[in-house]
Amino acid sequence: MFENLLIYFVVIPVVMLAGLALCQNVKQIRAVAVIGSCCLIGLSTWVLCEYLAMRAAGEDAPMLFCGSWEWFAPLNINLAVGVDGISIAMLMLSSIIVFAGSFASWKIDMPKEFFLWLILLSTGVFGFFISIDLFTMFMFYEVALIPMYLLIGVWGSGRKEYSAMKLTLMLMGGSAFLMLGLIGIYYHSSVDGVHTWNLLQIAQADAIDHDWQRFLFIVTFVGFGVLGAMFPFHTWSPDGHASAPTAVSMLHAGVLMKLGGYGCFRVAIYLMPYAANELAWIFLILTGISVVYGAFSACVQTDLKYINAYSSVSHCGLVLFAILMLNTTAMTGAIMQMLSHGLMTALFFALIGMIYGRTHTRDIREMGGLMQIMPYLSVCYVIAGMASLGLPGLSGFVSEMTIFVGSWEHADAFHRVFTIAACCSIVITAVYILRVVGKLLFGPVQDDHHRKLTDAVWWERLSTVTLILGVALIGCFPNFFVNLIKFTFSPAIFAVLGLN
């Protein structure tokens, strides 16, 4: 029964695609999107409950609900699935953002075509998180990336053609590095004399030669790091965010960029621990730059989407930064940061889309006094901002504090200097968040036309409340999420690294 359970994360979106193709009007399209996203949330919740029950019963396998179906025997390619704590956390995050994004796109133009491409993107995301076969994982990775070109190029705004092309070319460049790394892993790892794509078998056999690990670690980390907006490969992200429609920005920043951090952990570090231990310092410098550079860049922007896009560069850089610390505390913080940033940035982009739909501008210099005009949306924006700058009680505080505490466990000067620099990003974040809140929501109204604007309607409130509840739950009940992901960290890998 459970061996087939995970396949439904791909089956449900495929059924949604078929349903959308048969829809004749907007109501039917909305119904398919909402019912399908509710089914995904229900399935994610079911898997979570069963996973916790099995762990409580003493099940200690690295992955649960594993299943494998032969796909292409000559290259030993299988549709192999399985999940652990981090996978389930990412599945929950993805299903929540797909649900919220469906309501945020309630009034989108050409809804049938839009939702077809959006659900195809979601299919790739869900397939990626459940895959334990590297070839299948890469296939779903590409399925998640390809729809972005059309979603931005057709439904985007501003320099949408330029942004769509830039995003596609840079991510395809990262895919080239990733493909090289995965093929290298396949040919330099074997179990009982047979080459395999199965990441559990590769990790357990410790089959990759240590010299080859160095090269393969670099190319796979760069490949996934491009999607994680790692400096200096981050420039596609702000332009892509700025031009994307609301739901695409939500999925892009909330979920798609998490594929980068997830892949860096699941493939680069999990399969090549010796190289990770030797070469992590190189990428620690690049991700440290991402954290500080992204925060400073957000300070000088005037477009709401660019502000949030550069903020995402900083926060996603913090995820990779924590993963490279290679200890349990920092890695736990990295996963919590992925969840926190996914919900928080999806909330930001949803609110920016709702505000833009009313004011027809994203320039903060042209707006002011929105708190008295749109109190609900304004309060939601303040909550998102407080989560971003790390207010206690919200998700940003627990995730970032866990990262900094874990990073400080390294006693050498190199790690501690970069930890202090990363901590400074909190102050910089407070600067641009409070600046935007003050300019956007308070002060005099800049345009008399804005006085006639309306506040959020029911579908907008449902979308934002869903995301705010997620942010609050992580902030108030962090131990639940820590217990969920603690089995993610393989004792065998930490033994190789000599870590705790």
C-alpha cells in the first residue's frame, strides 16, 4: 500500500492536467485547481502522519515508503521513490503554496493555459522531492524548469521576454553542470559491479573514489547552486521574479529555488561527504557573499518585487551557507529556513500582486498611506516583513537562530568571521523591511486615486491566511519540525565526516 502512496504526488497533478484540458469555462478551471490542490494537501498530511507513526514505532530506515519500478533496464534507470523528514517537509510546503497560488491567480487572463503550465511545473516539483533515483530526479527537475519560460514570457509583465530568456538560459547552464555531475556519479559508483542511479545504494556503498568526489562535488553543487541563487550565478532570479505573474513568483521563490538547496544536500553532500568536508570552504565564501550582497541590494531597490527578489537571494544564500557548515544544528536550521522562506516569500509575492492589481504600480515612491486604505493587506505585509527580519514568534526567528548557533559551533576564525557577517544580514534586512513598511503603508497618500481602492476579497484573504498560519506554526512550534527532520541526517555520513 505505502509503496504506491508517493506516486500519487505525480498522479494527482497529471489528473489535474487532464481535467483542465476538458474544462469549458472559468468556474470549472478554478474548481479543478482548488480541488486538486486540496487533494495534494490532504495527501501530504496523510504521508506526514504515517511517517511520524512509523518513526514512533521504531522504524529507522533512512527513507520510508520506498518503491521502485523498472524504467530502462540497460542503464538501470528506475522510477524509485522514497521520503524522509526533509522530503515530507518540502512536500507539505509545495502543496500549501500550490493551494495559495491557485487562489492568488483567481482572476488571471487565459486561466486554462496558465493553470496547465502551472500544474506541469508543480508536477516536476513533487516528482523531484519524492525521487531517489538520480536520473528520475533530474528529469523531474527539468520538468519543473521548462514551464517557467512560458509562464513568465506570456503572463509576465515588464521586460518579460528578456527575463524569461535570461532565466531559462542560466538555469539550463546550471542543468548542464548538473547533468555532467550526475553522469559522473553514475559511472564512478557501482554496487556489486553494477552501475546505479539509486542515491541510497550509492551512499551506503560509499562507492565514489575520493579523487573523483572533488570534481563531482564541485559540478553538482554549482549546478544546484545556480537554482539556489548562489553568488555570482544569482542574476537570473531578480529579473525572473520581477516579471513573473503572482502565482509563478510564489512557486518560483517559495518552492522552485528550494530545489537548489535540497539538491545540494541530497546529492552533493550526501553522496560525496569527503569532498564536501574538504571543499565546503570555497562555497561557504560564495554563499556568505550571497547573504550580505542580497540584503544590501534589497536596500537600494524601489520596486517591491525587486526588493523581495534580492531578499530571496539573501535568504536562500543563508540556506546553502548553513548546509555547508556540515553539522546537525546548522543543517536543521537550513531546512527550517527553506520552510520559513518558502512560506514567507510566497506571502510577500502574493501581497505584492494584490497591491499591484489595485495600484498598478510596484514603485514604493508612488505609494503611501495604504494602511488606511487597505488595512487587511497592510497588516499581512507587516507580518511578512516581521517574519523576514526575524521577529520572535514567527518562522524567521527560529530558523535563523538555529543556523547561527550551529554555525558558531565551528571554533576556527574562518567560520566565525563568516558567521558574524551572516548575522549582520539581520540588521540589513531590518533596514529595508522597515523602510518599505514606512514608505508603503504609512505617511500621506501619494495618489488621490488610491483612496478609492478596495481591500482584499475572500479568495485573497484565504490565500494569505493559509501562508500566515504556516509562518506562525513554525515560529511557535519549532520542536515539531526539528523532530520531523532529525532522521534526515544519516549517522553513517556524519561518521565519515567526523561530525556530531
